[in-house]
Amino acid sequence: MTVSAASGPRLGLRENRRQFALLVLVNAFVGGMVGLERTVVPLIGAEEFKIASTTIVVAFIVSFGVVKALANLVSGHFADLYGRKRMLVLGWLFGLPVPFMIGWAPNWGWVIAANALLGVSQGFAWSMTVIMKVDLVGPRSRGLAVGLNEFAGYLAVGVTAFLTGYIAQTWRLRPEPFYLGIGYAVLGLGLSVLLVRDTRGHVALEARGHAVEAETLGFWEIFRRTSFGNRNLFAASQAGLVNNLNDGMSWGIFPLFFAGFGLGVEQIGVLKAVYPAVWGVLQTVTGPLSDRWGRKGLIVAGMWVQAAGLVLTAMTSSFAWWLMASVLLGLGTAMVYPTLIASVSDSSHPSWRARSLSVYRFWRDLGYAIGALAAGLIADRFGIVAAIAAIGALTFASGVVVALAMQEKPRA
């Protein structure tokens, strides 16, 4: 049954299909901005700027992850104060300079600075597309809403990773691949300014019909509860961190690993595209399944499938095996990614859900920085294979934590 009011906002996917579809499109452009970097940026560091240290090469991911995590942390609070749409537009304004800065960077410091701006952009823009979709659909279709959002974003990551690899192979590593990013930023900003509408009215409507009265919670209480005060929110936060930890590792390390075996940029682009493309497409299935089957089983199994994909990557040395491992990584992440966001939404009251999601996304995206830095340090000391295997073991352990800590909530 759809919750509705006599006039004004209504909750439900069908009732809000136009705004929902628009936000799906906007998030495709948001995802495309990250896809610009998945294939070519580590190679730019190694080949154009002649950086020998893996740790220094992945520094651009560290800057991205730390800044994005902090932007996530404040985005929900600012969204409640100033509105979702304003934060979405702000995110795009921070993203506009990024393709120019990387495409024409005179030194590696410019790339690191561009990724700090990209982190702010993603922290606000992607957060708002998630939060606004959850606002629109109400409590019964959260998994579906998040699945469609993440499908659009990560399919765009995969497609763009492939396209940038192809463009770089055909022309150069720079600046040609980054023309795509200029188009994404202009279109995303234009749609957000002209057509997107705020969703705070939908939040107020859902809160009025919520069975549990709203608590008056300050920022630090929400931070404490989401981080470790509630067992479901803790389980989701640590799993999100480890999920993006292994993604940050794969972002920075995999292109260097594959190049070390003689693969060209286009082949690397294929491997880097398959993982997010499978992840993106399958979220249209796993998100709705979590609404029916529950969250816990999909999260645990997904973390273990990711671990299997990482170990397979580390232990093999052929394109065919790496392609299979990339499919496993995409499948496992698709099982986990929308389900974690839906799980956090389940355990948060509508009045503080945006802030709780922001705290979760803080921990999750801090994983980019931790994963890239840890993998770089391990790779410099023990080799890339050891770095990939170590992150795989950690991913398996995170699934065990979810299995022990998370309690399944009954389906509505």
C-alpha cells in the first residue's frame, strides 16, 4: 500500500517515476566521472610521469577517498538543512574542473588535487541521488530504488572505463579520454539545475506515517549509533568500508598488475569495465531481491564471492582467468552494495536517515583511501600479488563479521 497525502507529495516508485528516472540519468553522469579514471589514470602516473612507487601512484585514490568520505559525512546534515537539490548542484560545481585538471595536468600534484575535488563532487552528488530516490519510493521498495541508482552509476563507470581505454589505445592517454568527462559534467549540472526537484516533502510525509516516533538526535549521537552503537548499522558500516577498500585496491593496483603481464591499455580497459558493468547491471536484480529475501544473506555471500574473485586474480596469470575473476568481483559487489544502503535505511528513522546514510557512506568511502594506501604499501614491500591476496582475506573476514553481528529485520 502506498502512503499518500490528500495533496502534495506521494510516496512510491510509480507515483514519482519521472523524477526517479531523471535521478537515474543524473547518477549515470555522476558514475561516468569516476569511470574516467578507472583505466587510464594509474597508467598516466606510471608511464607519463614515470612514477616508480606504487604507493605514490595510488595517492590520487587516497586523496579522492578521504575527501569523499568527509563530504559524505556532512552531506546528509547539509541536505536536511538546505535541501537535497542544492547539495546535488553543489556537487556538480565541484566536479566541473576535474576533467580539465587531469587532462592537462603539468605534474602529478594536479591529478591528486583534481581527485580531491572529485571526492567532494561525488560525496555530494552521488549521496543526493541515493537519498532522494529513497525519499521518493518510501519503505517498501528501498532495495529496488538503491539497486536502480547504483545500476546507473556503476554501469556508467564500466562503460566509461572501457571507452577511455579504447580512446587511449587509439589516440593518447591524455587529453582525449577526458573529453567525455567534460560532457558528463555539463549535462549532469544542467539537468540538476533545470529539472530535479527537492524531496524533503516526501521525507516529512513518510515521517508522519512512521510507526516509531522520531528521536531528537544530534550529529555525534547519529555518528556513534551508525558506527558502532547499533549492531546492524555497525555490521553494514564495516562491510561497506571493506567493500570499498578492495575496490580502491583494484582501482589503483589492477592496471599496474595487468600491465606487468604485457596487457595493452585496451585489454586492461576491458577487464576494468567488466567488474563495474556486472556490478551495475546485476544490482537491478539484487536490490529488489533484498526486499524479498532479506539483507543479511546477500551481504555475507557477496563479501565471500568478492574474496574469491580477488584470490583468483592473485593466483592466475591469464586474461581469461582475470575476466572470470572480474565477473566474480562484479557479482559479489552487486549482492552487497545496494543491500547495505537498504539495510542502513531499514535501521534509521526517516527524520535522521539522511544523516545515518551519510555516516555509513563516510566509513564506506574511507575504504577507498585505506585500500589504496594499504595495497600500495604492501605491493612496494612484498609485491602486488601479496597485496591482492591480503585484501581478499580481509574481505572474507568482513563477511564473517556480518554473519555474526547483523540481525535480519522482518520484511514488511
